[in-house]
Amino acid sequence: MEANRTNTVEEEANCSIPKGGPIYISNLISPLTSVPEFQNSVLRQLQELEAELDSPQLAESEDICVDDLKILKEEELVEMALKEAFKEDEHVENASEGLENGSNSGYHTRSRKEHAVENASTSIEPSNGCPSTDLDGAATDRKNGSKKQKRRRMNDRHLEDAYIKKVDELAKIKQKQDEDKATAKLHALNAISKISEGSIPSSDKIERMKSLRFTSSSGKAKSADVKEHIPVLYPETILCVEVYHNIRKWSKVQEFLVLGRQTLTEIKDKICCLTDQVMQKAGRYDPSGYFLIEDIFFNDLRDPCAVDYSEPIFDWLRNSPDDAMKKWESIITGELQQKQRSVLGSVTPSRLPHFKAADMHKTRFCDFRFQLGARYLYCHQGDCKHTIVIRDMRSIHPDDVQNRAAYPIMIFQLKPRVQKCSVCKITRASKVTLDDKWARENPCYFCDYCYSLLHSKDESPLYGEFSVFDYLHE
């Protein structure tokens, strides 16, 4: 079985899946829902949106440009202001140069005419007492210089007014963007409150909102290299299911994308647990198991040797109702509230759910109700228990894998931690010993070669005052 799992992992190919998703808040649990209810809700929202788009009020409204909806950063606003200011500056400079060129050409024309008149008068009256032409030219230059200074001051004032105007316009754009952001945030919070039906998270939880991690950083997911192609039936829903460690309850080990029309056994066969490998190597593998979702035990009874794990639980519920009620109250209220109840007196008693049983291989995800974000139970190999969470539910996207045979798709798997041989420090360990008197550590890890050198000679053990076990990974 280990070799088959290894080959399957090696044959898995990368396939793209759509990024993003709705807002996910940790520790937020949705009300009871189901796949058909979700599909009906999506269909109803689409119909309402279509009716709103076809309304006459929207047809009479002004068209909105896409650029008007774009949220600009402060750096982009400053860059736009500088570009527009430079354009205004170039325009004013070109206009001032044109005016100066026109005034200079007029001045040169007038100077040529005056020079011709002065030559004519000099030829007629050679001895005249009028001022020289040098003084007239200096006075004309001073007048032209004062005119240039006035034009420059006017240009500077014009540019300053243009800059102030642009700054005011950009300030108004920034203020409008801030108002739009506040409105969008309020709309998102209202939507979340509607989904949770009055369960509004606190402000510190809202700040920790993060996007659903449907994908890895590369936007790729691992899908088994299946040869057959089964088209997906529409409308179809994709659920994101998380599986947690059996001992480290907070550690997520796997995450899958599963279709709403798939059975629970299909995802059970994809869950990889070290206990299954150990029990199979020991020759004591048990194909039994169950999912406890809400108040239903979904038992895996496909194998003729499988055992109904829920039957002893039902017997205990029938034979010991008082103990079952105490256990149930401790589960839903916690130890602290139990102590408070013993001191302050009893409050409204809780009711024990009416548990039921169903076959896992006959039940699809769309056949039962659940809560998004709630913790449910997966039990196998007698007493190996995992927490499973149906984290999210969404409609299938055209960018999703359209082959039903490829699902469930594993989009996350925790990398296992492996010990090396304590002797050679090179090879991966395959055995672990306890209370070994010649070992440096307790427990001590060995590869096959180092273990045979230190513990056997001619295939006979040197001593037997220790315990040895096969080692896979942690």
C-alpha cells in the first residue's frame, strides 16, 4: 500500500485551479446548510442581479467608465499630477516663446525703419543737435527687459494657480476613494453578518480576515494522472475539506477539493495516515471507519470484514443515558461552565441529539447538512481520530478541472518529518529500538545496514534485551 501511495504521488501532475475566493474568518462557523441550499441561493442571487440590471432605473443612469472604478495609489496620483504640471509648463513656455519671438521680430522691424529714417535725416541735416542713436537703443532695451520680467511673473503666477488647482482636484479624488473604501468595507461586513445570521465577529477577528487559500503560491494543484475522462455535470459545487493530525490536533495534514456529488468513501480513500501504514505492515489492517457529521454516523461497510464502529456507541447511549448526557454537556459547555453550574446551580438543560447511522458509500456530500468551519470527526483503525473541517463551498469555475474522475484533488499535504540513522547519519532510518544497551540514544534510529552490523552476526541476534520496531516517518 505504501508503494502504491508513493507511485500515485510520483504520477501526480500539476493542474491549474482558480485563485481567490470569498473572505474566510478563522473560528467562524456558518449556520446549518447544504449543497442544494447553496445552489438555490446562488441561483436566486443571479436572478436578482439580472432583474436589477434590466431595471429601467439602471438603464436611465449614466454610464460608468472602468477607469472611474479604479482605485489609485498615492504614488500614482503624484505621478499623474507631475505629468499634468509638466504639460502645463511646456504649454506656457511655448506660448511665452511665441510672444517673445513676435515682439522681437516687431522690434527688429521697427529698428530697421528707424535706422532708415535716421540715415535719411542725417543726409539732409548733417549738423543736428539731437541725441545719438546709442542712447535710443539702450532705452528700448530697458523697456523690452521690463516687459519680459512682467511676462515671467505672470507665467509664474499662472503655473502656481495651475498647481494649486491640480492639487485640489487630486485631493478630491483621494477623498472620494476613501469614502468608496469605507462603503465597500461596510457592505462586506453586512454581507458577513447576513451569512452568519447575527453572528458578527469582533473587531480583532475582522482584522485577521484573510483570503481563502485555495491554491499554493504557484496556483497549481496536484491531480492524479487519470486516463479516463468523466465530464462534470452542471450545476456542480466544489467543497474544500481539511484533515488534521490525529495527535497534533492543531496541525493540518491534508486539504482536498471535492465535488458535491461525490461520496464520502471517495475522500476517505484519499486520506493518508501513518496508522494505516503501520497496521498494514503489522498485518492488522482494518478497513472500517466512520465520519461523524452533525448527528449522523457514516460507516464504511464496503468490505465484508468491516465492523460497524457506531454500534457500541448506540448501545452505550441506550444503556447509560445519564452518563451520555453528562458526557454531551461536557463536550458542548466545557469544564469551566460545568464547575460554574455546580456552584451556581443548574440552568436550562441541553438535549442529547438523536443520533443516526448511514452507509458511507451510499452518501454524497449533497445528501446531508453541515456547518462551514465546524469540526467533525473521522475515526479509523479502531481509535485513530482526526478532525475534519468543511472549510468552504463554491460553484465550479471554468478554470477548475472539468474531469470528475480527477476529484478529490489534493491541494495541500504536510511534508512528513523523517529521522536519519543515528549511526551513519546519512541513510534514512528504517528501524527504531527501545532500551537498547549498546545504543547511544533511547529511542535510537537505525538503517537496515547499521542495524544488522550492531545487532546480528550470521543472521542470528547478538542479544535480545531490547525492543525493535519498523520506522516509517513521524
